[in-house]
Amino acid sequence: MNYSQTFLKALLLYCQQQNVDIDKLASIAGFKTKDLFSAKDFSLDHNQLEILWKTSVQHTCDPLLGLHFGSTMQIAALDTVGQIIQTSNTIKDALLQAASLVHLLTDLYSMQLITNEETFSIVFKKNKKFKNYPNTFNQMGDFLMAFTLHELDGLLLKPFQPIKAEMPTYQEELKPKYSTVLNCFIYKKENYTLEFDNEHLNTRIITANYALQKLLLGHVANKENTYAKQGEFSSAIFNFLTANSYLYSISIEFVASHFNMSIRSLQRKLKEEGVSYNRIVEDVKKSLAIHYIENGDSSVKEIAHILGYAETSGFAKAFKKWTGKTPTAFRIN
């Protein structure tokens, strides 16, 4: 798995959603988008990455591009989630696993978990042998901070709020925006750091029952693909969403990236088969919800969170529409 290539795909698709011509971005950085999306093994050198980040910031008119991208990207998009949750029961386990995988994404930073009596910190340290890539350093640093916090929220059933965040540099007028995304006070220090209360470190993550979930997902994908007769592409989308939904709902950007196409192309192909993306998402959630309720010991709240519902009430309403019963009543019967 080429993690850096997958990351670049996601970055360009994010820029495309900001109405940026990604072919132009790629051309300026010295590569072609068709090579990025079709080659089995694709990479950029550090100079190309520096140009790509710089021009992406300019064309999106977003000096906090890395921060905003990190707060929306899902860990499933890097295909690392299975490796992390298969060997993780707690936040500490997951962070240690994540730290061991950072080098697959970038060689400009390393990740460390530092624990103290009352707090623990996630620290991203610069690789000092790379000195001439300020845009890549700044944007990747922002990305790693926002991405990590975003994913920690996804592993728990409650917001995972830092005590404080530290970073080497930022424009003073942008400080309030950093505080809003990271949900804490920001300080200038040598490294990118997120500090948390120690009580979170041994918290059980909601995907700790990975083995059961994997079994159920395999059953749903193999037995309940209602799109098998609808068309080859819609069937592939159903299976893909099912196989990758054990953490939370997957974005259409990620799905389009996996199939090496734009969102518009994905939606057009599904329309040709007489189905919409949202309809498939709805059917995947229905199938998974029924199987989690029937076969697992996860609470209704956990299932709602796994399936991407912000509130348990929203999930309960959807479940009753699907089955005619509330999740609790369905489980009892």
C-alpha cells in the first residue's frame, strides 16, 4: 500500500471540492493527475511536494489548508484503520500504533506519545535534515494535528478535547481559527503538540470489538448485496462501503478517490445504473444496523456512532423507518 500516494489523491480531491483545477495544480508541481490516480506506484520528491502545497494554498486562498484538510479527512482513506484497531483496545494502544505508521505517510515528521503523571502529549517532531521546505512543513504539521484530533474523536463516544496545543509558528491573526478547529488554546513552542488529560489514555475505543465487526461485515457484504443485479459499479460501491464502514461513515470524496475518479463521474456512473450514492449509503447503514443489533453486544449509542449518526435519536428514527421498530424493541424480539 502506497500511503503517500493515497494521501496525495485525497488532498487533490479536497482541493477539487474547493473549485480548484487540480490538473493545473499537478502541472505546476511537475506531474499529471492521471498518473497519480492510475499508476500502481507513484511518488513526488520533496521539491514537488513543496510546490504542490504552496500552489494549493494559493489556489484555494486558504492559508490553513492543511488544518482544514486534516479536520475532514478520515483515517479509513489511508487504509490504516484496520491495522490500528485490530491491535488496539484503548486510546494508548491506538496512538502507539499510529506513531509507528507516520513514516509511511511522511518522512518530514515523527510522532511520539509522551506520558506524565497528570497529562499525556502527542508530539510531532520535525526531521531536521530537511530544511528547505517551509510550506510542506507548515501544512503537514497543521494537517497532522487536525487529523489526529479528528480521528481521536472518531474512536470515542464523546469529544476528545485537548488541554492545549503547541506549534512552532503561526500568523497571529489566524490564531482564533486554529483555536476553533483544535478546540483549545494555542501556544508557540518548538514542536507540534497536543496535550490531553491522562484520564483518556486508557479509555476503551468503540472499535475494540473488531473481530466481531469484521465477521459481521463479511456476512453483510457476501449475503446482502442487493445491488448485485442492479449493476457492476453500484454493487462494487455497496461492497466497498460495507467493507470500510466499521469505524464510521465514509465520505464520497474518499470513495471517489478509491475508484480513481471524480465525484461527478462516480455519481454519473451510478445514475446510469439507476441508483444514487445516497441510496446505497442508506442501504449499507440499514444492513449493518440490523446485523449489529441482532449479533453484537454493542450498545445502541455505540452502533449509532459507528454508523455516522451524531445523535442516538437520529439513528433510532432511521432504524424505525427501516424495520418498523426501535433498535431496543428489535433486539428484544
